[in-house]
Amino acid sequence: MSNNVLYVADIIESTIVDGIGFRTSLYLSGCDICCEGCHNKKFWDIYSGHPMKIDEVFEKITVSFTNVTFIGGEPMLQAESLVVLAEKIKNNTNKDIWIYSGHTYEEILNNKLYLNLLKHCDVLVDGKYDEKFFQNNIRFKGSTNQRIIDINKSLEKNKVVLWSDEEDSLCYNH
Ligand code: SF4
């Protein structure tokens, strides 16, 4: 696989479900996690997506004011190319990047390639989708076992620090 290319299942503009605020979600094809009950089985084969040059993806996902989310599929499968894209986003825009992965934060730390991509992103939603922990209307997650992690703070403090915004903080106070 060339690292000039990304296999893209879809690009959804102005969504509010894949992270805080309005975002452009880049759906990467390919997944090797195979969670039972996955809603995105059609993305499991990497070649189900269409190949796009990184520059082309960059133009498409940064054209509007929205922030960016890498989701799939399993974005870590295309970590090498996504690092190039994430660097371009960080060097040329002030957008933040959320990334979803079926791997846990701890698993990502143990893989140099995945860790490199993680370091270019701001927030990680981690872990497999688990049907047993499915709940309707949980913000930004499919099941309650998944965590929303503040990447910079977690790397800095060497422990998992959950992401929160004002609304979350209010919830935690209840
Ligand atoms: S990681 Fe995501 S795309 Fe992959 S099997 Fe699990 S839910 Fe489906």
C-alpha cells in the first residue's frame, strides 16, 4: 500500500455525532478488529473504499470551518498515510482531530506506528464496540466500555485522562 494514498469509505460533512461540535468525518475503509454486532461491516475490506491521494483528501476535509474526525473501519490500519494527512492538517489549519479506534489506548501505546498517529491527534475514542454495553444516546460512543481520552493530557501525565467539556463536567457533578 502506498503511503501517498488513503482508502476512503466516505466523507461526511458537518456531522455532530463523531465528536464535539461540527466535524468532517473521514471514514477509512479496512478493519481487522471484527467486533460482534459491528454496524460498519461493509467497511471491513480495505478495498471496499476508493483510493484517494492524501492531498485530495486534505483539500476535501479542510475546505469548511469544521474540525476533523478519523473513523472507520479501523483508522490505525492506515496509520502511515494518516500521519502524513494529520501533519498537513496541523501545519496548515487550526483544526482539532478526533480519532476512533477499536484498539485500546494501552494497545496503541505499544505499537510505534499507531502511537505516532495518536500523537498527531487530540482526542481518542478507544476500544471495541461491545454489544453487551450498548446504550442508546451515549455521546460520541457506541458502547459504554469505550473511553473518550484527552491524548495530550494522557501522554503528559502518563495515565489515561478522560476528555471532558463543560456539559460532561456538569454531568459528573450530579
Ligand atoms: S472497530 Fe469499528 S468498524 Fe471495526 S469491527 Fe469494531 S465497530 Fe466495526
